[in-house]
Amino acid sequence: ENDRARFKKFLGLTILGGVVFLGCQAYEWTHLLGERLPGLGISFSNSLFATTFFVLTGFHGLHVTGGVIYNACVLAAVNRGRYEAKHVEIAGLYWHFVDLVWILIFTFVYLL
């Protein structure tokens, strides 16, 4: 029972982290779209960089949203007592894949 409580706590923190990430991404998007990237003279309609940026981060955001929803479903199932290890493993593998993709996006888009 102690492991179940810890699992629920950490899965809840994972969901919270995903929601915070999506909030930060929404803030960044609204800021960039509102400013139209003035320092770089880039607008969404005529820039390969801007198009690539919004497509990459947008698809990643959609995948994070899917992960948050799936993790919330797993948490709800655990709360109802319907714990299945395969669902937890699938959620973990998916979430780690999304994390790995974010590390690549962050490295190539934000750092380089």
C-alpha cells in the first residue's frame, strides 16, 4: 500500500510537470506570435525557422498533452483499484520517449 501511495504521488507530480510545461509553451507561443519575433525580423508566414519552430514545438506539445491525458487515466485507474502494470509501463515508456524528443528539440532549436 505504501508503494501505491508513492506511485500516486509521483504520477501526480509527473502530470503536474506536464501541465506546467504546456503552460510555459503556451506562454512562449503567445509571446512569440504577439511579438512576431521582431528582433530577428521573422514572421510565421515567411520564415522557414519560424515554421519549423512552431511545427516542432507544436507537435511536441500535442504529444505531451497525450501523455498527460494517458497518465491521468492511469492515475484514475489506480485510484479505483484497477492497477495494471502494463498500463504503467506503457505510460512510462511513452513519457520517457517524449522527454528524449524534448532534449533533442531543446538542444537543436534553443541552444544551437
